[in-house]
Amino acid sequence: MNEFDLYLGPDDVRALSYAVNEAIRMWPGSPARPAEEQIVLQKLKMSLFAMSMELAIEERSEGEGPR
């Protein structure tokens, strides 16, 4: 299994989160797509949500407020 380091800025996290959520929303189901794909998308969604929450806390502590 390959692993990668990926560096994302705040806008990248938001855009990727949107894309993953849309992929989940539009997922056609099995057998049109592999069932494992939905599991991967859900894991990505949770990771991106955690990143978004970190961004929200950081922005609030810097006085920027929510986006």
C-alpha cells in the first residue's frame, strides 16, 4: 500500500471536502461502483471534517471568525 504526504491550505480543504461530499451524495451504489469506494469516501469525509474543525478553531482564535 502506498502512502502520501499531502499539504493542503484552507481553501484546498474546503474544496476537497465539498468534492467528497458531492461524490457521496451522487454515489450510484454498487454494482455501478465498488462498494469499497463508499467506505473510502466516508473515511475521507471524516478526515476532511476534522481538518475543517481545526481551521474553524484556528480562525476563531486569530479573530477571523467563521467562513
